[in-house]
Amino acid sequence: MDVFRTPEERFDALTDFPYRPRYREWEGLRLAHVDAGEPSAPPVVLLHGEPTWSYLWRRVMEPLLDAGYRCIAPDLPGFGRSDKPTDPGWYSYERHTEAVVDLFESLDLRDVTLVVHDWGGPIGLRTATLAVPERVSRIVAMDTGVFDGRQKMTETWLGFKAFVERATELPVKRLIKAGCHTTPEEATLAAYEAPFPTEESKAGARAFPALIPLSPDEPGAEAGRRVKEALAADRRPAFVLWGDSDGVLPLESAGRGLARLLTGAEDLVPVRGAGHFLQEDAGERVGREIARWLPEG
């Protein structure tokens, strides 16, 4: 297996992400995560999606740490400081779920509040229902979904998928800008581009859109169906936030639908003036909302 490892100096210019990476070995890969707060504090695990990495959670983590929680944010295989298999065919829904399960087990995480966004949703919700449900006590979801091949994707998302497939050079900065309501500063955009200095390093970012099943007979659809069934019967506390300007997964259709699945109601917290990457548009506000919802740390 050919693997790209991003040189550490690519991350030297980060000025707003003070967390040092920690590494573990899994399936021949070196995987990174950040782990902040007291080790004995209640754990909050935050899962990113496409094409982001743990840097996405920096502003969300601050209010949670202030409230007394431990924050653990992994870089999924192919993203951030984690190793990046260069074959797009390596990437799968199942493999990424297994990588997250390994994080839970290697750190022996229990009574976890699991926070998921974008592709962190399908991966994390599968982890929380079909893999290690006994380790997850609460779920927070934002701008994500559970995909069983029967869902209707927006024209915006289908256009995004087609763009990623045909782009000879994948413009990570452009993808981040398109998902934000307010254009991030250049230093922020550079931080999202830092893990990907070459086109071969972007294999995961290229592969992820194609992992969403668009029909019930595609890979991942059956697992998505089982996750939906499990969540429909689940009684764990769940909380949903959503960017009110998300054009990829709109609040009124995708957001209300996921809230109904997770909580039995369409109630959610709209995050005003926020796009798909609501952590960039309103990260501290999102962190405060989660901290307010959680039991006292």
C-alpha cells in the first residue's frame, strides 16, 4: 500500500491551533488525533468530514474545555496529520468506521459525547449504533446525514460530487470557501490546505463524495439502513445544530429530517449566518450551545 505522510513543517504556520498531535498505529498507518483537557474529564469526541481535519474543531473546543470537558478530535485516515493511502479505492465507509472504533478502544473511551459533522456523521453514527454503542452516551449532530441510498441529494451536492470527480487539481481552499457563509481569512484557508501538498495526498478527499450511496444496492447502503433502524429505536440523548445557510444539506429538509430520526421531533438549533462549515462561521457559538446542552463537566 502506497501511503503519503504530510511533512510536519507543513503545519508550522498554524497560529490558532495550539494542540499537539498524538499518534497511534492502525492497519499499518500512523493516525493522528488531538486530546485536550484533563484525562479524567468527561470525553467529547469530535469527528470531521470532507475535506477538513481536526483543525475544524478548534473554536468549538474552547467553550467545551472551559466547561470542564476533555476534547478528542481525530484526523481520519487520508486527512490532517494522519497517513494518506494514495489509492482512492482504499477508502471505504467500513474502513473509516473501524479506524474510529480503534480510537475509542485504544484510548478506552467510555461515556462519550460524540459530535459529528459532514462525513463524520455516517462514520460516527455507525460507530455509535452498530460497533461500540456501549461507549457512547450522547450524540450531537450537525450538517450531516445517514445515507441508505434512498435519500434525495440536492443539486448542489450532486454538482459538488461531479466537480470533485472531474477536477484535475482538487482546490481544497475553494471547497472550504464554498461551504462557509463568510469567507475565512487566508491563513485559515491555508491551514485546510496544509495537509495536502500534492494531488496524490488528496486521494481521501477525492474518494469521500463517491462513498455516499445513491441507490439501495450501492456499497454502504445496507449499513446505512441498519444505522437508521438503530437510531429510530435509540433512546440516548441527542442534540442537533444546523447552519441556516447550508446549501449542500439544507436545514429544512436534511436538518429537520435528521433531527426527527435522532430525537423523534423536528426541533433543532439553527445557527444563524452559518453555512455547511458552521464551525468556521460560528465555532464558539456552536461550542457554547453544546456545552449548555451537556450535563455539567
